[in-house]
Amino acid sequence: MRLLVDKTGEQFLQILDEFGDVITVQFISNEGIRKGKPFTDSMAGLFLTGWKPRATSTAIGLERFKQGKLEDPKVSFALHQLYPLGRDVKLPNGEVATIASYANTHADGYYMYVRIDTELKHFKITPEWVLLPSQVLLALPFYPAPKTQQEIDNIDEFDSWAGGF
């Protein structure tokens, strides 16, 4: 899998085909899920607009995991990013479990402790695991305390001195 990343590091293009400077690319998520339709562009044009090659990402690691590659640092990186502690996953048998450990490498694959109800179980991670949305609500933005009368007077004094600038 060959990827390009934008200058923010948040958007990915997968290179599907390349012929000289002309490439066919498609947007993908950090989990390797294709989005939209493939399109053709020039490599030089993408470089000029801030896209650059990416050698590691969760998408690359997940792709290698699905290929069955073991003891690969890119796979370990992806599994640690995509399966964080405390998140719920739906196992292939339909059970919902909470991740209780990071992925551990074994000779035959990656294993993880999960909590089902109150019991800890040790399972081999497979690509069929589905990461469920987080139940933790996002924190509200910080709102400062209301201004005191002294702060308001100070602002008014500055505004009258500055003459509106």
C-alpha cells in the first residue's frame, strides 16, 4: 500500500495506479476504508499542493495485519492506535467486550485481554473485530468566568483611550 498524506497529516490518498507522473488515487480513512471515487492527477501537482509520501500509518499497519503479517512494527502501531484501552469492540461471535490490554505479539498472531461483563478473557485479534463508538462523551469547551466589574472598567478605559482602534 502506497500512501500520500496532506500537510495536516489527517487526510490520506492511496495510490492505486501510476504511469510516469500520472497517478490514480483514492481517499481512504485512517482505518484503510476507501472513500469517494478514484481520480487521476499528476504527482507533481499533488506535491505542489502539499501532499507527500507516507511510509507509516494506521491504514498501512491494518492492511498488513489483514495480510497476516506478524511481528511488524507498523501492525503493532496500528493496533495500538485503533484498539485503545477502554474501548468496546464487537467480537466475531457477536459479543461486545471492553479492551483491557494492549495488543501482545505471539508466534501465531496478536492477542489482547478483553473484559466481557466482569470476566477477563484472552483472545486472538482478528480483522473481523469491529471497533464500536466510544461511550465517553466529549468534553465541553472551556468557557471563562464572567468578567468582573473591574475588568469591564479596564476594558472601557482602554477603548476610550484607543478611540475605537
